[in-house]
Amino acid sequence: VGAVLSSYGWYVLLAVVAVYLLVQKVSRSLAARPSGRPGAAEAAEEPDVVVRRQEALAAARLRMQEELNAQAERYKEKQRQLEEERRRQKIAMWESMQEGKSYKGNLKLNQQEVESGASASAVPKSKPNKKPLRGGGYNPLSGEGGGTCSWRPGRRGPSAGG
């Protein structure tokens, strides 16, 4: 026994420590479980709880599906209205071309009518007077009037000529 401990003592010590840590971990995981046999207490009330939970889930799915269907219906109606408006514009454009008028001008008039109808209730905003970005004497070639800008030499590098 003394010869085995002298040759393999450190290995035996490490194995004992590993087994101790493993036993501690397993005992903690068993203590964390609910007491008693797993599922024994739940078996008595499980059918009612499961049925209620499934009914609530089905009702929630049905509500979500109805909302989604309503949104899809609203989107389809909006697309139909847009398509009808485009069709009317094309018909008006074709009729103006047949009469020999400019269809672009007619289209612009139609858009202005729509915009004037929409913006009749809105108050037009006045734009403030804007200052020019640079003074009148700015000339980038003369080097004057540019402020802090000045000539700088190019980057040095291996592709710098030669």
C-alpha cells in the first residue's frame, strides 16, 4: 500500500476531490427539485390546468388571427383605392392626349387640385429669408476669401511618382 501511495498519491488525491465535488453537485440538483415524486402532486390537478391553459392559448391565437385578418383586409382596401386612383389618372391622361392637350400639364393640374383640397385646412408656412452661405467675393482659384483653407502638400507614400 505504501508503494502505491508513493507512486500514485497525487492522482488518488485528485480523484477523491473530483468525486467529492461531483457528489456535492448532484446533491444540490436533487435538493432543488420539488419534494416527493416528480409529477405525483401534479397528477391530480393536471387535467383541469392543462385544459384551461390550452383553451386560453387557443382563444389568444384566435384573437391574434382575427386582428391579422382585419389588418390584411384594411391593407387590401387601401391598395384597391390606390389602384383605382391610378386607373383614373391614366384614363384622364389618355383622354387629354386624345384631345391634343399636354398630359403632363393636365396631370400637374390634377395633383394641384388634390393638394389644394388637402391643404385648404392647413396654414401655409412662410419661409424665413436665408443668408447666402458665402460672401460675394469668394473665388476658390484666387486663394482669397476662403478663410482658413490653404494649399497643403499631398500625402507621402510609396506611389508618389518616380
